Amino acid sequence: MEAIQRLPNLPLVAVIAVCFRETRDGVTLHRRAKQLRIATGDGRYRAEMDLKAKYIKEVLQNSLVEVVHMLSAEPVVFAFGLWVAFTWCVTFHFPSIIPITFQGKRG
């Protein structure tokens, strides 16, 4: 069922991957610093992203800590998280009700 829902999104994902540039500030600064290092030959040009964690374990730990901190410190993020949890709950519990209702009405 999920595969059928994903099929129409494949062309959209391809268009996004090919046509749109990365706009996150860390990635943009990283690329600019890399271009400056190549153009000038000076290794001092570094982005903040280059100086941070290099190992996947550190990156994941930093990411998880930041998410939990935002969830506990920002009321808007907490409220949105509750709303998303509610909608996922409704989405995944709704299909389980269909057989019960169908059996009750149709036998």
C-alpha cells in the first residue's frame, strides 16, 4: 500500500534533487569555504560545520540532544509535537476500525 502512495512522488523527488540547490546555511558556508581553500590554497578557511563532530556517533548524539532540548524548552515545538502525535495516532488507528465496523454492519 505504501509503495503505491510513493510512486507519484518519485518524479517530484527527482525534480527536487536535480533542480533545487541546497540552502541550509551550514552546507552553503561549507561549500563556500571549500571553494576559497581551493582558490587561494589557504587552509584557514573553514566553516563551523567543518570544525564540529566528525564521527557519526557524535553527530547523532548532538542532533538528539538538540531535538530534546528544543522539545522541552520551546512551547511551540512541544505543542506542534503533540499535534503531530495525535494526527499519527488517528492515521494509524483508523484503518484498524474499518474491519470492525464492516463486520458489525455486514456480518
